Amino acid sequence: MKKTASFVFAIFATVGLAIAGPSKGETSFRVDNQKSKLVWVGKKVTGEHSGTVPFSNGTLIWANNRLKGGSFEINVKELTVTDITDASYNAKLVEHLKNDDFFAVDKFPKASFSISSVTPKGGDSYEILGKLTIKGITHEVKFPAEVKAEKGQLTAKANIPVDRTKYNIKFRSTNFFENLGDKAIDNDFRLDVNLVANAAHEAAKTGK
């Protein structure tokens, strides 16, 4: 009888560990490039422009019921402008953004971000510190983010302010040129990040 009780206890203990294990373990979530979105917003004296840049790959790491780390890469060569409806003007601005005045996409087709540290701020809120690389130049950036985990999927939202002059994007910057008047472009632009990432086994099922 004692042996039987011990055997049953061992089974329940094993099942309990199996159930508790995944919530405490580390899980890799693969960024869904199709459902995720990155919007850029740049301002100037006379207004602003905005557009998108597609993700090429990325991973978020979840451990102990919170965000632990991650990284993603974006395809700057495929950036778009979404606020200009005139096809000719739109194409002209896209071409300008891709040349050496801005992102020099022929030389630097990809930009990337890698998380260095994550500080929980309560609930779904975090403070993220990481390394942003644009045009082969890397600088640390810090920003608040909201990350939610639900049904094998993570969603992450953040607004990242970027000082473009740190990445050798000096075109019409008042830091480097005088008497620009209403032709001046703000040194800072913003990246609005909306990531959707699936747990590795779910991503494998869908091929994403």
C-alpha cells in the first residue's frame, strides 16, 4: 500500500512540474513580419512625413512571466512613404530617403535593434535599454514599452525617439548648417513599433 501511494505521489509531482515548468522557463517568440509594423515619422519646419519600414526578422525572449530580451532587424531598402498621395512626389521622396543624404541603403540595407536590459515597471509596462544600429553606427537608446503575452503570442508596442545626427544623417540639420529657415528638418525622428511574435512552435506551424 505504501509503495502504491508513493508511486501515485510521484506521478502527481511529475505532472505538477511539467505544468509549472514552461511558465518559468525561457521561451523564444519569432517576430511575425507580416503582422508586425514599424512606422517612421520625421518632422520639419513646414510639416512632417511618415511611412513604413518592413521587418526582416526578429526574436523576443520571454522568461519567468516577463520580457527578458530580444532583437529585430528591419529592411531599410524597402522603406515607404505613406503620407504623400502624388505618385511622382512620393517616388522622389522615397528615392531621396534611400540615398546618401539619409539612409544610404545601397551601402547599409539593414538596420537593427538589440535589447541590452529590461526593467519591469508594473503590469505590461517596461523600460527598455538597447543598441540601435543605423548606417553601421550603433548607439544606445532607452524608451518605455508595453508587452503582453497571450495564447502563445507576444505583442509589443513602443515609440522610439532617434537623433538622426548620431547616425551621420545630417541633411538640413541646424546642428551642421546655418540659415536653413523653413527648409530645416528636425534632428529627431520617431519609430512607432508594433511587434507581433509567435512562440517558436507556433511559428513553425505557420511557417512565419
